[in-house]
Amino acid sequence: MKSVFYYMKKYLSAYLLCLTAMMLSTIRENLCYGRNSSLTGESPVTEEEMIAAAKALNAHEFIMEMEKG
């Protein structure tokens, strides 16, 4: 039987890698991350879709208040 520490190490390391990638990306890149048009054949995320996503996350005002919002 594998210990709890084995699973914690396995899943937390994956989480931390993902979190690091998010912190090194722009807000735009994070909002558009789930839709990789090169893999799905979909068109790239439009400005309107990105704004709608930010509003759905209640983050639009926060983003607009930022220096490069």
C-alpha cells in the first residue's frame, strides 16, 4: 500500500508545476489557455470572448484597474 506522502508528492508537484506556469503567463494567456486552437482547429479566442470570460470570473474590473489592464 502506498503512503499518503507518495500521493501528496505526486499530485502536489503537478499542481505546483501548473501554478508556476500560470504565474509566468499573462492574464490573457491564462484566460485563453483552455482553448488551444492549434489542437482543436477552433479559431483563436476573440477579444469579446476573453472579456466575457473575465466578467464571468468576476475579474474584469480587477484587470481593468491594473496598470496594463
